[in-house]
Amino acid sequence: MPFRFQCINGCLVWWLTMVHFVAGITLTVSPSNNVEVHQVVTLQCELDPNSVPPILVIFSVKPTTTLCLLEPLNGTCKYTQSSCLSTYNASCSNETVFSIQVNVPQSWNGASICCQTIFSTSNYVNFSVKVPVTSVTITPVATTLIDGQVINLICITSYCNPPANIMWYKSTTAIHVTNHSTSTRNISDGLVRTTSSLQTQVVKMDNGKHVYCTASNIPGRSINSTVLTLAVLYKPEVTSTISPYIVIEGKTATLECILTDANPSKGIAWKWFKTDSPSIVLYKGPIFKIANIQRDKSGSYNCTANNFVGTSEAVTIHVDIQYKPEVTSSIPSPYIVTEGHTASLECRVTAANPNFSIIWRWYKTDNPSNVLHNGPVLAIPNIKKNRSGTYSCTASNDVGTSEVVDINIDVQYRPNLTSNTPNPYKVIEGQTATLECRVTAANPNSSIVWRWYKTDNSSNVLHNGSTYTIQHVERNRSGSYNCTAINSVGTSFPANIYLNVQYKPEILDKPSTLVNESEKVIITRTIVSNPLADVYWYRGQQLLQTQLLVNKTTFIIEKASCTDTTNFTLVASNEVERNVTALVELMVNCKPWVANSNVTLRVTDTAVLNFSVIVNAFPEPQYELNYFNGTRNTHMIHTITRNTMNNFSINFNQKSVNECDRGTYHLKIWNLYGETTIIVNIFKQRKPDNPRNIGVKCEGTRAIVQWISSFNGGDHQTFDVFALNGQQRGNQSIRIPDMGENKLHEAHVQNLQPSITYVFYVSAQNNYGFSISDIISCMTSKETKNSQTGTIAGSVAGILLLITIVLIVFLINKCYVCDLTIHKRNSKEANKESSFYTAITEQQENRERNMYDELTKDENRSQYEAVLMTENCMKKCKSQHLKILKVKAILKTGKRF
């Protein structure tokens, strides 16, 4: 393809005879095209990978300067000038990337750089080259001025690019350029020189300050001019130590002016004069003294200082001559005032300097440390008598305290009373009451008039005198009494005495209380007493309720029962009298009630039948005794006796008893509120049942035996405890009384031998025979001091024989007694048997039978019980034989079964 080559503006431009697409080319600068002079940059030209050969790259500066021409060959630059390689460090790393390194000259400022090939030209890169400012000069050098003069200063920079900025400084403070300086610029060869003019007025505060300028055209870099020192001359400046100058009258006033500043500070001329007389010079010097100054010297004083520049402003000192207050009072002395009124004492200041912030002090002359008031007027409202005396007032300012002004106060007051009588004054009714008052203080204390009256009736004067006596005082005289005393000022406050007439309790009577059974009972009584009484409710000897310090008492029964019918005893006590009593009657309507619904009677053939039933009922009940089949008994004599209000005894009596009289009866008892029935069993008396559940604990020389009692056979029974050993010697406890059926009894058997086996049994006896418990054995513990082994060994045979005989006698006796239940014995046989039993044991005492012992719960027992007991007797005899065999075995082996 034919073409022609033409260079335009330093770059090769190819015009092709036929227009066609040209591949791209790009020029980049690293690190930047905005550089300082002599900074090294890298120019890189990058071709399109599909560039059309031949490849030839030219770096040039617009308009005509060619830097390098590069042609690549296998990663190197072919046919390249040596200057490109050495000066620009040219690189042809491949056929698309070419670079050179250039030390940017000042002339490149504003220049355009490009790279091109035969077929295309890259983009143009415009360079901005910075030339730092190198110097700045300040004029003029002479800087001595007078305060207020204007100074003109000029700063000129070296040529640079971009233009430099000039800042003015006075000492370290930048002067505001807009207000104080103007700038001009001069351009040469693309560089700029800046000139700044500063015009400013100096003042005395500029003296000694440094003035200079700085120039900067690159951020972070600046250059300073020569530093000038200002010398500013000014007139003196003076001051005073204090104004106003306060001085105490009679002291020396020392007025001083101080030269605070001047330039020059030598050759100073001083002058003192009074402000209102400037032409009269009082003193020439910095310190002006006035000895023994008086208050008429008060006023304003001026001082000045002068040098060749001028005279200072005048300093004014106000001299304040101060003195303590002068005080007087228009209040007469003595000053008379009535207690309860307001006492007003006044002092006033006639002269003082200062005459403000006056501190007043009022005090009693005899106690100056106790300040009563701080003010010119001492007002004592509701003044009391103890405020009488001499009062002093003073006024103080910063200088001192005035002379004292004294005023005597005479407080007059009505009498003050007290009483020697205890309050409250207690007196027992009928005795003499003595009430006494006395005057403790009064002003004036003459012509005292007395009045006694009751507090609730002040118009009724009871007595005129300090002592009021009431003979045989009655309870209606109780109350509050006042006494008063009167003088010329007025009447005293009353002295109050409470007269407490005390009297014994009185229980106000009320009718009896009648309620039905199960209802709630509330019994109330009023007690008239002084002081209040402690109240106690009794039922017989039983304390039911206590209430302390009451005048009304209430006793409550939540649910009344028949047994609640009674006369309660109400006891009231106070300090005057103890144990004032009254009966409080309660009647409860109720059906008959008995404590025991079964009555068992054990009688002999010859005994007289006599029994009673205690019944609680209200009103009085009726009754009827019937046989078990329902027919009425007409043989027994019966009566009813009222024991208490609701307690009755129904008594039955029959002189002789035969077989047909024995059996079970029904005793029916009734009234309007219901009925009850008692089962009455009449049986023949017999010997007691065997004691049971015997237990024994053996110790060294004694044993503790316990057992449970059985039925006593209808007669009073007693118990004996026996202990037997092989030496044919026995031990017996003291006789033990019966504590009731099924009760646990205990006895101690003393004087036993240690390490010996004993057999124990319990005997129960009454007037109809005796019975014994089961037999139990126990060995006493060993004694360490005395051995009884030989004695025990020699005694086994003897004790065996003795126990056998005793048990045979017991067995015969028991069988014999059993046989008596169906065969009558004469008294001789009974006595014979008894004497035989007594020969072996101790004589047993007979006691009377209690006819009200309870029956067992077995209601099937009847008058035919005796016949049934016969069958059991033979069984018991066989049992006794077994007991004999058991005793023999125990005594033989020494072991317990």
C-alpha cells in the first residue's frame, strides 16, 4: 500500500492513500504528571496486541522535541540511540510495551508529551512542574518607634511555580493578611515572584515582639525571612496597691503608686494631689504617708508619673477613714414589763464608718458570752420572770465595737404555785383529805389572795387559804381541784390536784340465769370499785377465769351442760379491800344424767341392802325401780334428797336380802327434758380374782415386783408380795392397797440375799378369801465382797420342801374356797382355815367393801354366776398343781421357765 510520511508538531503522522482502521496506543505516566522539578517519572507506551508492523515507537515533547525512538527486537530495543538507553533507561520488554525514565526539567511545566507509531498517536499528557520558592527578603531593618506610630514592611520572594503565598507573623501569631497586607506578582519564564506589603500601627504591647514573614508554594514547605525586633517607646503606666484605701482613724495612712510599665523607665517624675485640688501638689514620690489620720481627711487622692514620652494617666485612690460605732438608747432604765407581754429594748447608732453591716449584740450583763439577739431592737415576746435583769447592747463594724449601753428589765408576774400534795391524791372513803398549795414565786410577792374550787365549777369558791381540808371524804368528792393565788399583776395558773377517793368493790346483784342444755351462756356482772377490781370466777375451789382491772365481767359457757348448774363464786379485789364475794346462780334445764350407768352390788345373805344413785337433773326428776322383766319393785324403801340445785341422791334400802332379790334391775329416772336408765346388778360377794401379768426385776438385795389388779370380788382387797429361796426362809413386802381394777401396782421386796434364785408371787385377799398370781423366778445379782455360794448350795433341798408345803396349802385353800360358792360354811370352819393360812403368811387385814365399784362390761352375768364359778374352780385347782411342779423345777435347776 503506497503511503507518505510527514512530521507535524514533533510527532510522526502518516497519511495513507486509503483510510482504514488504526489500532490503539496509550501513554501513561508514573507516578504522576504533577511533579516537582527534577523528579524522575516513567513514561510507558502500550500498543494494541494486534498492532500492524513495522513496530516503531517515538516519545516526544510537543511541539518539536523528540526524546527517544524505540524499535523492539526479542525483548530489547533495536537500533536505539545510546542516549536513550543511558539517559532515559529505555525498555522494550515486548512488542507492545515500551518505557523510558525522564528527569523532569523546569521547561516541561505546561508541556504535552505523547508516544506514536507509524500508524497512530497516543493520548497527550500535560505536565505541571513545581519550582519551590527559595528565598524571601524583609525590609526595612530599623524598627524603633513610639507607641501609636505606623510601620511599613515589605517581603519579596524568589521566582517559583506555583506562585508563593506570604504570611506575616508578629512573634508567633500570624497577622491577618486581608486586613494588614497587600500582594503583587511578577512572572518571568513561567515563574512567579510575589511581593507583600504590611502596614500596621504599633502599640506598647508590641515592644520586644518579633516580626517576620514566611513564603510557601508547595504544601508542607515554607521559608522564613529575617526576624525583626520591634522597639516601642511609651509613657509611664502606674497603679495603686488598693482602692479604696481603708484606714482606721488615728492610724498612719500609706498611699503608694507603683510604676507598672514605661519605656524608657528611667528619669520618672512623681506627683500627688487631692482629686478636688489638682493644683496643690501634696507630695513628689511614689509613696505618700499621712500620720494620725482623722476622719476629715477622707477623700480621693491622685498620683501621676512622667517620662520624656509623656505623663501617665492619673491613678485615684479613695481614702476611707473608718471608726467604730457610737451608740445610745432612748429606753428608760429600769424598764418595767408584765410577764407575758413583749419587752422591746432599742439601741441606735449615732455615728459609724462603715455604717453598714453593723453587728448588734444583746446579752445579759452577767452572761456576755450568750448573745440573745443581733439587731438594734431586742423584742422578748411573752417575757418570763426569769428574763429579769440588766441587758447590754453593743454595735460592731469592721473597726471595732461600741461602748456598752445597759438597760435594766424588771419583769413583774402573777404568782407561781406548786402543791405538796401527791397528784393524784389517793384517800380511802371516810378518811380526811388535806390539799395544800404554796407560792413558789411572785412579783410583787405581797397581798396574796387564795381561791380553792372544783375544776368543773370554778365559780363556787370552796376555801380561801393555802390548805383545804375535807373531813370524812365521800366518793362523790372525787375529782379535780384547783387552787389559785392573786397579786396585783394577776391570777396564777391553777395548781391542779386530782382527789381520788377510793372504795372497796361492790358486785351489783342480778337475777339468776336460766338456760336450756346445750345453749350458750353469757353471765355478766357489774363491779363498782375504785380502783378497778381484779375479778376471779370460781366453781367451788376451781378457778375458772381471771380478769384484771375491770368494772364489768363476763363469763361464757359455749355449750351448757347439766353439770353447769351451780352457784359460781365471783371474787373481786382491789387495793382497798380483798376478796369481796358474791354468788352467781346458773340453772340449766336438762334431762337426768348419771356418771355410772351400771351399779354392781356384792352382798351376803345376811347383809342389809343399801345403795344410792347420784343424779344430775333440773328440774327435780322422778324415778322408778323395775325388775329386768319390767315389773316394779315394791320391796325396797326409796327416798330422794336434793344435794345441790341440780344434784340429787336417790336412796334404796332393804333390811334383808334373799335369793330372789339378787339379779338385774332397771332404775328409770326422768323429767320434762328426757330420761335415763341405770342397770343395777345385785350379786353375792366372793374372793378376788387372781392378780395377773406379774413381772419382777432382781437387784443385789432387793426385787421390784409389778402386776395388774383384777376384780376385787365385790369387797375391798389388798395385796402381799412373797419371795422364797432354798434356805426355807421367805421375804414379804409391806401390804399394798388396791388402786382399782386393771391398775398397775408395784412393790419392793427388801433384804434379799445376793446371787440367790427366788420365786415370787402376789397374793390378793378380801373378807371372802384370797387368790395368788402366777409364780415367777429371778436371781439376785452377785455381791463382790461376801460370797454366799456355800449357803445357797446347802439350802436347795430345804427351800424345795418349804415351797411345796406352802403351795399345797394354797392349793387346798383355793379349792376349799371354790367349793364354798355352792356350800355354806359355818364361821368356825372359816376361822380355822384363816388361822392355818396366817400360820404360813402374815395376818391380812379386812377392810370394808365399796358398794359402788363398777361391774365389768359383761351384762350377761346374773345372780346365777355363783353356779357357773363352781365349774371353773376345779380347773383352778389343777392349775395350782401345775404351779407346784413348776416351782420344784425352778428350785432344782435354778433356771427360769
